[in-house]
Amino acid sequence: MSKPKIATASLAGCFGCHMSILDIDERILKLIELVDFDKSPIDDIKEFTGRCAVGLIEGGCANEENVRVLQDFRKHCDILISVGDCAIMGGIPAMRNNIPLKECLDEAYLNGPTVHNPENITPNDKEIPLCLDRVYPCHEVVKIDYHLPGCPPSADTIWQALVALLTNKPLELPYELIKYD
Amino acid sequence: MSNSKSKRVIIEPVTRVEGHGKVSILLDENNKVTQARFHIVEFRGFERFVQGRPYWEMPVLVQRLCGICPVSHHLAAAKAMDKIVGVDKLTPTAEKMRRLMHYGQMFQSHALHFFHLCSPDLLFGFDADPKIRNVIGVAIKYPELAVQGVMMRKYGQEIIKATAGKKIHGTGAIPGGINKNLSIAERDVFLKDLKQMLEWSKGALKIAKDYTVANLDTLKPFGSFDSNHLSLIRKDGAMDLYHGNLRAITADGKKIFDQVDYSNYLDYIAEEVKSWSYMKFPFIKSLGPKKGWYRVGPLARVNTCDFIDTPLAEAARKEFMAVTGGRPNNITMAYHWARMIELLHSIEKIDELLHDKDLQGTNLVVKGQRRNEGVGLIEAPRGTLFHHYKVNDDDQVVMANLIVSTTHNNEPMNLAVQKVAADFIDGVPNITEGLLNRIEVAIRAYDPCLSCATHAMGKMPLKVTLFDYQGNEIASKTKE
């Protein structure tokens, strides 16, 4: 029987959750034995090559590309997991939700003390994606099956959840692993 | 917009997928490159939304800028907050704990970049089958090396945990000090593996050096150009990754400014805004936006410093400088070698610090006269990191200005892309696999942290679409 596949994505986040995956350290070699990686920043696979057992999502949705990627993951993954604060609640990036987007852009590109912007432009080229009005947690965009809390969740949390799901064991995580930091 | 005779080539790294950065290239009717741009496609707005938050949250809050080198943001913000609480000098225990945290960070980040990310290029070559040219390929073909990479990163991460409380997004540094010291038991765990880490670091440096020297003719022109360089420097001119004054030099090594107190950075640095990137373009004010751009990071630091104060790294620096006859090294691909010199320097520093009894001190925090403004700089793994805050009398942040390391390298990364595009695409109507690889390699030399996805794991799956002058898609190629 072929190995199950897992896929991972980083949306609007800081990549800390992917770093926490790497913090499983030597167990990475075991993970490679247990699964095949499909679409993920840890390999070269750009488009899904088939159905995935598990998709791990880091980060919330802050621009149009994030939404498209998340929808694509939902389509291809049996189980979709929000990993970390940003995916679950929007996280720190969602702190901009109480502020009009224009104010955030103005601060960065017009008002900052080092800004040199004689033409008063704000980045708007068609090559860069539009920001959403606010940052959305993943479950407001697609159905999410599990949430692993933490900023980031610890390597042990991620490891135990993955192994349980991939070996069809019940997912029982002690409080220490799922408490929020 | 392109004129009617031009073709447009879009190279999208992970971004279409992960949304971080992409490349666009314009060709004229003879397929000559007229424009190549590296677009940064993410915007988060930290400068605005931290306003109104209490200042003491900053070291914990703003490190969410980056999960790859969170310690750098943690410490840069903490250094700025030291100023806010009126502290100009920490206790020896606090400063040394922070330094240990930082060198742990430098060690893990450089190890991650080298082993997980760049070693596949070095080991398998730019033109190797992309299927094996990744970290899993390394694990299969060179399992010993892959394990070394994993264990070195782990060592750095464990140091961060012992000093900051958590491997990612810790809370160790607080305004005016640190919240714990290093116990004897914690220290002894690190001392046990220290020799091994030193040996492996020497090995990694040798790989980077031998590779660069053996391929110097190919690497010299690859995405390379003369540039200014900027970094922090110690008072005596030594490399110092935790603290110092600003020094900027020209491509020839002439000093543009030196020993500048970084609290005055506004007099020296500005950032240009361009419509096609969410990342700004910093430059040295006295030289203007056209000539004032510069590079930061390992290459710049090795170039700007007069010496390194640890013996093995200093010997390595001398070898490095000998290649360019003592002139600053402007070879883009030499970043990797410089990075491994710093890896070795970091473990030598960790060695020094672990043997320092001050780490077991109990005097952790200093208090001072409250101020309303603070600037904190640090040399992050990818380069000089600027944090600047103003705080009102109610302790709320009212202004935040952040110039992150990778931003300084924005123009250089664009130039590297332009250079590689011009060298390898000119007159070629098709997009070759080799071009995709080479653009990826040129960007990766900077270890950019803008598109963490791309940078962290080392592989940028690229999609290139070629349009004719009417905007019709005529070819598309995806690098699997």
C-alpha cells in the first residue's frame, strides 16, 4: 500500500508553525517514512499530485491569493487542520481588523519616518494581490476539521496529532499540548 | 504597462500558492530583457496596528513578524524598550543571556539555510534533477550531512528555549533586562555537545569554501555587481552581531560613514516606495536612491568589519578576504561562504558565553528614567534589523518604524534577478529549466525572509508564463 500524503501551506502568518514542524528534529526522518509529502514548501511540488490524507494550514487569509490557496487545499485534502493562532483566529495579523486598511497602508508607505515617496504612491501594481478588507480565520473561508492551538503549537503537539491521524488512532492530546501557550 | 512590442514573462515562486513574492520580466521584440522585477506580494501592516498597545508587549508581539528568526525581532524590540524604560546598560547577566539567545538564533538559522536549503544546490548542482535537489534528496544521498543539519538546528533551538522559554516566540527579554538566567544544569547539557557542534561547523564552512573556490570562475559573475555594504560594528571595528554602531562602505571599501550611533539612523537611511512591491527600497540618504542602495547580511558583515574576535572565524575571514585581494567581496554567491564563517563564529561565541559565570548571575533587570522614544538595532541572520518606537505618557505605542533585514536587500535581489535574467534569457525565446533554477539560486543567496515559504525550505516551485505582445499566453512551464 502506498503511503498517505500530506500537504502544507503558509498563508498570512510568520512561518513559525512550519518551523515548529521542523522542531520535531530527528523525527523528521521517521515522518518521511510514514508519509509522502505532496504540495508543500518543503519540496518542489507546486500543484497537488493527488488526494491528500492531511492538509496543514498555517496563517489566516489576508489577501485574495490566500483565499484561493485555502480553497484549493480544501478541495484536495481529506482532513484539513488549522495549525496555530493565525489560522484559527487570524492571529497577530488580524490586529489590523479594527483599523481601516487604508490607514495601515498609509502608515507604511506615506507616513513612516523613513519613507521617501515624492509621488505619494501606495503599492498597487497588478502583479501584487489585493489585500482583503480584514484578516479572516480559515474556518470562515472553508470547513476546517481540526484546530491545533498555540503560537506556534509545539513540535510534540504537531507530531502526536499527525501520527494519530495517519495511523488511525484516536486523537487524544493532553492539556499541556493544546493549551494556548 | 508593456509597450506593444514587448513580451511579458511572469515567474511566480511559491507565491501564487503561498502569496509572498514573484518575478516579472519584460522582453523586447528581440527577446532582450528590458525589465526584471522581484515583487513582494505580502502586506501585514504592523507599523499601524501596534499603535495603541502598551510598549512592554512589543518584544513579544512584533516577533510574530517572523517565525524563522523571531529572536531577532524579540531582541531588537527589547533593545528599543530598554531605551523607553531609560536603561542604557544592562546587567552583565542580562546582556550575556540575550547574547547567548542571539548566537543560538544565528546558529540555528544559518544551519537551517545551509543544510536544508542551499546544500542541495551545492551538492547536486544547479542543473540537477529537481526531484532530488531538495532536503529529502540530501537525506537520502547524504544522510550523515542531513542529520548534522537537523542536529545543529536543534542545538540552536534548544539554546533559544533555555534563554527565551520557548523555541519559537519566547519571552526571555523584557524592557531593561531578561527574565531568567542559565542554570548550571542547563549549561552542562550544552557543554556536552559543544565540541561536536564546533567540528560540524568547521565541516560546513569547508564545504562552502571549497565549493566557492572550486567554482570561482562560474560564481564570480553570477548575479553579481558592485554595491555598498552596511552593518553594525563594534567600537574597535570587530564584527558584533548583537550590538554596535553603524558602518557603511563602498564596493571598494571606502567608508561612507562609520561609528554612527544608530539612534540617529533617520539622518542616514530612507526607504523609497515603488508601486510594484509591498517591500520598500532603503538607501543611504547622502548618496540618494539611485546610488545609495546597499547590501546587508553575512557578506556585508564580513566585508565591513576589520576583524572577527574569535580565532577560527578570524582565520576563515582572512582566507575569504584573500580571494578578492583584501577588497570587499561583491560576489553574490559568496554569501554562502560568509554565512558559514558566521556559523563558526556563533558557536565560538556560544562556547565563550557558556564558560562565563555571569550567566548564573541573579541581577537580571535595571530600571531607569522613563523616555518616550527608543531605537533598537541588531544584526539578524539576514542583516541589520531596525526597530524604532515612540510611546505616549499612557505607555501606548504611538509610532513604530520597522526596517527588516531582507528589506535592505530588496534592490540587490532585484539586481541579481535582472543580472541573471539578462545573462541567461537574452535572445532566448523559450524559458529554460536552467533559467528558472538560476533565478532561484540568485535570490536564495540572500536567504530572504520575505517569502518565508520559499526561503525556509529552499525550494521555489516556479511557474513561468510567456505572453506575446498582444498579451496572449504562448507558453507556460512549471518547474516540478
